[in-house]
Amino acid sequence: MKIYTKTGDKGNTSLYGGQRVAKDHIRIEAYGTVDELNANIGLVRDQQIDSETSENLLKIQNDLFTLGAMLATPKEKEVLKSGKERLNIPKISEESISLLENKIDKMNVDLPDMKHFILPGGHTTVSYCHIARCICRRAERICVTLNNLEEIDTHIIMYLNRLSDYLFVLARKLTYDNQCEEIPWIPSHKK
């Protein structure tokens, strides 16, 4: 597999199915941001974290590749002329979203109730997790914009929404795993 093809040298690229679009097309922005999110989740996974969390993050990284492939395939190109599905991979589904919800619920059991908004930080691993959460929210916003222009699978936005919740709760869990304190946001007029 050749890494450089030179087909994008003029600022265009191909979607799955062959359609050529500009590299700043909203669909490219969507799956490019999902790729950025995936890389940042890899950074979190590379930290000293427990094996269960590492395995969960690896599953999420695989889901994000699937989600990226779904975003790279315009709706009209999802099925070949023969009637066969173009993407021969499992899709993001209710099951993928439920799995995230279950992981959130499991982590929340051991965390104290939140009484304030929390400032990101306190430990490098926690900060990396918050960066991933912010990128996830950006990916979600871009996918909402894309969906307003051309319909995408509804599970994509649902998954990203739930994933950002997962990453927030994971950041809280990592704070406690690393024996750090959460820093509450208290508006200056209330101090």
C-alpha cells in the first residue's frame, strides 16, 4: 500500500464510494475531527491507567474507526448497485451507546456527587481526558452541522454525545484514581 498517491495535491480527496470533494468539506471535517479524537484517546490510554479502562478505551478507538468509515460514506453510496452494503463492517448501534452508558453508570457508583462544575486539570492524565472530551464535543457539533446539510446515521451523533459524557466521568474517575482533588468552579461573586 503506497502512502502517498498525489491525488490530494490540489486540495481534493475521495469519499468512500469515489465521490471527490474538497478537503475542507464538512464531511471531511467531521471524520477528521473523529480521527483527532481517536488519537487523543490513544494518548489517554498510553498513561498509567487500570487495565479495564485501557480495554474500554481500545474498544472506543475501534468504534471511532467504524464511526469515521460511516462518516466517509455518503448515504447515497452506502449500497452498491448490486444491492450489497458497501461498508462490510458492523455499524455504531444502540448496543454501542448502551455499552457507554453502562460504563458511565459503573464508574459513577464510586464517585462522590457533584455539587459544582469542575475545572479541568489536577493531573496530566485527567487533563488529557478533558482534552479528548472537548474534541469529542467538537466532533459532535460538526456532525450536527453535517446532518443539517445531508442526513447521516442518527447513531453517530448519539454515540458522540454519550462518549463525551463517558470521557467526563472517566476524567473524574482518573482524578480519584490518582488521588487528586477536583477543583470546583465557584463564580467569583460567590467566594
